Amino acid sequence: MKYRVSTYTPRTAPGTARQKRRRGRRRGMPPIFRLALLAAMPVLVLLILHISRPAYMDQAAAISLADQKKPSTAETNSAKNDFAADAAEDKPLAAVEPPAAPVSSPDESAEDAPGGEYDFSAPVPESSPVEDSYFDDAVFIGDSRAEGLILNTGLTNATAYVHKGLTVDTVFTEPVINKDGQKLSVMDALKSTQFSKVYIMLGINETGWVYSQIFQSRYGDIIDGIREINPSAIIYIQGIMPVSNKVSSTHSYITNDRINEYNLLLQELAEEKQVYYIDTENAVASEDGSLPADAAADGIHLVKGYCEKWFDYLKTHSIAS
């Protein structure tokens, strides 16, 4: 038997130019394009980062701003303390933003500083004492210290919207005033009251707040609310009076350093809002700036004699109406 051996001869030998061209086509894009793509990759990465980074930063900034605007529980609650008989009950307070009111010009009969304009950045200067009748059309808004002023001086001709534990928040929210058979908040009661002057004494209960700027802002809301009710009213901010050295050194949050900080903020607010600041702290303070030991049994609330000193100071630091 004979076997036939078949042989195959490829049209082109391996490694010929034709096969090399075929292999080049199977491998994809030419080397020069791959080099160009590799060179362009860093530019593409930087471009993507440039486009995406601002959006991320804006989102983070928005989240941070929202966190900052969240009210603090410590700032919307009056802290209880056995030593401070003036502290309010420890419960959440709903912060109420009164409608913005146009800022009216100060009373035209006010005493003018040199140059024809009153200097609202300075405390009300000493003047001749006014008669008790000056307070006939006055409203006193305040906490238990203001309550003591009314009770110990016989200031019955003025309207007293005062309450133990009152704060710059609760004047809008807490129904603590009995008026015409109804329980109203201070600001609601003020809406149906005839008045030409307002004396405000608030701040001792708020010294435990974390952010003092919130206290200043809420206090400004009160001034705006008063002006909305009576744009021509004379508004007095009374400085927060100090406490005794014993209280200042032992109390959990009421200290004279904190009170001094708040009084500086109140003076700034008086200048901003164009209202009158009375430095009542100087009416009762000792040489070191603290409340004398004999001025208050608890180191905070004034006895009758010092309430009378306070009232006399108001009489000699007034603006003509």
C-alpha cells in the first residue's frame, strides 16, 4: 500500500510583512494614539476634579450653616439653680420671631449731644431728677429684679409687665400677664396698652446661655416688637446689675464677668437700634464692681434700700418726653 503525504505550504511564511499588518490591526489603535491618550489622562483628571470640587464644597458649607442655625437647648431653656431664685422653670421655650418693624427716629425732644445728634453709644447722662409722674405712661418689662423694684418703691403709677424668671425669649411665648381676664405674654399684653416709655430689665437668667450673641439678637427682637406697636416710644435698656462676690465665685453660671460681657453687648445694641442705655449697674455696685454684701440677702435680689437707690438713679438719668 502506498501512502500519499500531503503537504501544505502557507501563502506567506510566519512573520512576513502581511502577517505583521494583520496582527497590527487586531491589536487596536496605533501606538502613537495610545501615547497621546496616556499624556492626556492627567489633564482629564484635573478637569473632573475642578468641576466636581465646588459642588462638594458648597454642599458642605450649606450643611455647616444649617448646623450653626439650629437653636441650642441651653439657649432656649432657663437653667434651674437653688441659689438663683430668679431662674425660670427648665422646659423648652419656643423662640418667636416678631415681624420686622421699621426703625423709627429717636424722640425729637431727646437731649442732644454736641453736634445736634444724641450719642446712643454712651449711657444716658445724669440730669435733674424727674417727678414720679414721669412714669405715668411708662411700662416696665423685666424679671424678678424688676418685680422687686416695683414692689419696694411704690411705683404703682407705671404699668408693670414683670415676672420671675422672665427672659428675652419668654416675653413672646409665656402667658404670665393677667390682663382683662386673660393670660397673655408680655408682648401680647403690650399691644393693648397705652404707653410712651418702656424700661427693660432682662438678662440675669440668660447668662447661662452658650452663645451670648443669641441673647443680643433676641433682645433686639423685643425692641423691634415695641417699635412696631408704638414707633415713637422712648425705649430704655437697663444694664444688668452685678451680683455679690460670693455668688459670682460659686454660682454655676451667674458671674460678674459674664454680666459685664452682656452689658457691653447691650450698649452695642442700644447704639445699633438707636435706643437709650442706662448704666443701672453703677447705681448699686461697689468699688470693685460687685454687689455689696448688704444689698441683697441672696446676693442677687435687691433689698428695699437698694431698690430705692435704683429708682433714684432712673429719675436722674432720663430723656425729656
